[in-house]
Amino acid sequence: MKMATIKNIDPKCGARFSAHIIEGVFMSFRSSCINFGLKLIVKPYLSKVEFNPLLRYISRTTVSEVCKLIPMPRSVKIIQSQIDGVPVEWLVDEKAKNSKNVVLYIHGGAFIALSPTTHRSITTRLSKLSGSKVLAVDYRKAPEFPFPAGLNDCKSTYIWLLNNGYNSANIIIAGDSAGGNLTLATMLSLRDDGLPMPVAAMCLSPWTDLTLSGKSMIYNAGNDVMIPVHRIPELVKMLSDYDTKHYLISPLFADLKYFPPLFIQVGESEVVFDDSQRLVELARSQNVEVDYKVWKNTVHVFPILAPYLPEANSAIKKMARFAARHFNEELATNKV
């Protein structure tokens, strides 16, 4: 693999803002408390911890069990299953059980960690608010299963939907962080194979550039309350031996021809902010419709903190509205 580095970025470079609206200008009290705790405890821990097999195992199992304690909408049924050998879980609100629409959700976790269970705070509410089914994929993780294993799992799950009664016009692919990367890579791979594209896609803080050339890797290194930027090259090295500029590894360097409408949310203070900013510029330059939301003073993938964080609840509602609009459906409810 061509080793990613952030040494060649000019630290004096500032953010390159194209026209966008800053969401959540006034930070909630809960958000300020969470940001303080993350910066005080979690970021120093991630700065030093070794990404060994034990830690990866804990992140995929114990963390998932803890996340089951987070309150979920009671009306949403969770069904665990397998699709062509890939573990998945269906999240279906009682109002969505007869829906023909489905959001294929790809969770984040730096390609090495977490699971659909850790992201139920997003997926359950997305089903309830949008009135659609959600299918979350537990794709294979690196380094045990390097690229393109995870991508292949996401793609095969989408193809299964096509072969089992779901029209591409009734499918949206969504994901956060590394899952946002896989969302884009899955669509690129589908397009390359001449397969029908989903009606739209949604990305939360997508990690689109594994060459780490984004300027926010420098100017947000101290602003990001959770991610220690100096550890990111280690994660990239674990992914595969492919060149990090390969467009299926770093979708930022892809041609987005024939892409459906995109919905992108990101925090202005994240180290991966520029990954979203440049993706939006690329997409719009190629006439791809983009609904872009930039949040102020929010942690990486903050919607996962629903229902505790007001900003998270608002962000998921925006996702649901986007999904309902492209599914040509009315919002199921505004209550979670």
C-alpha cells in the first residue's frame, strides 16, 4: 500500500468553504458536556491505545452489548438474519412493515470496528421517522478481511435486495464515516458493473480520502474532540495493500457520473470535514444533486448520540425527510 501521510499538508491552510448553511450554531448544553468528556477522556485514550486483536474484538462485541442499553423506539422491530452469508439486521417500524422502501445502512468504525448494533440509535429512528425499512449490514472488517471484502459484502446485500422484490427506485444507501466511504464505493462498483443505482444516498461524516490529503487533517487536529489525527495512518495501513488513491478506497478521486442525489452531513470541526467539503464540490461540478448540511461544534458522527443529543435528533430527522422525499412518501411521524 502507498502509505498515507499528513506531513505534506500546509498547516497554514484554512478551510475552503463553498456556500453552505451552518446548522446548530448555538451548541446545546448536552453537546458541550459530551464534547468536554470526549476531549478529556476518549481522545487521549485513542491517542495511545494499541489497535490490537483484543481491542478490535471488544469494539465489535462488548461495545455492541453496551449499546443495547440505549433507549430505542418501542415500535421498531429488530430482526437479525443473514444474506448470502453476510450478517444483517432488519429494523422495521410498525408503520413500515408493509413498505416497499428500504434504506441499506452501512455502519462506520474505521473499517475495523463496531457493528449494526452500535448504530441502532440511528437506524431505528430512521425507520420510524421515514416510514421505511432499514437493512443494516455487518460487513467483514479489516485487517482480518482486507479490502475489498467489506465492499463486496455491501454490494452483494444490495444485489440481494434487487433480486428479492426491491426496485432500485425504492432503495437508498446510507452510511457514516467508513460506512459513508463504503456507501459511495458500493455505488461506484454497481455503476461499473452496469447495475441499477439506488434512488439516492446519504453520508454522515464520510471518510472519502484515505490518502489523508484533506487540509482539515491539519487545521482541525486540535478542534476535533475525539479523533487523534496522528493515529489515522495506522488505520489506513490496516485496510489493504492497494494504493490509497484507488477510487474504490478513496471515492473522492472517482468520477461520479450517473450518481443519484446525495445527502451529506458533517461537523465543521471534524478532521474529516474536508472529505465532505471536497466531495460536495466534486459532485456539484459533475452536476450531481447534493443536499449539504454542515454542523457547528459537533463530534464525529454525532447522530449516533440520539436520543440524548438534540443535534443528533435533528440530524436524523433531516435524513428522514430526505429519504421520504426521494421515496415520494410523507414523513411517518415527527416523534421518536
